Amino acid sequence: MAPNAKLLENILPRVDWEALRTIVGELGFPSLPPSAPTPSALASDEKLSSELHTLLLETQISEGGLVCANCGHEYKVKEGIANFLLPNHLV
């Protein structure tokens, strides 16, 4: 799938860039620049645009867990589906 620069321009302002850079390092993706790219940088740097497209739109979690930053609860992910139901003792 070819990168859509306009879509990336609309997504990037909503992304926590520092958190994304941390995740990129943990997943083994190529490193990202220290700050989010500008629309003109996305248009001129096809490699960066392609890497961001892959990272933001094509990466999926198959198995594992998502940890809530507020309470620390880990939500299990199985076969790509996250279970966000809390156990009875946390309700």
C-alpha cells in the first residue's frame, strides 16, 4: 500500500511523538527523527513517509498486552483482539 501523505499529515498532530519514538525502539523499527516531521518534510522524504505509513497504519498486535498508564492494569490481546473488560475485583 502506497503512503498517503495527506492522511499522515492529519494523523501526526494527534500522535504523542515521544511515546511513538519509544515504541519504535522497542519494536525494532528504524529510528524516527527527534520531532514530528512537517508536511513539507513528509512530501520530500519518501522513505520517512513510507516508514510512518507502515508503523501507524499497517502494524498490528497479534498477542500480548496493553498496559494502562493510569492504573497499571494489563489488558490482554489475543488473536489481534484486545479484551478491555475489567475483572470483577476491579469494577
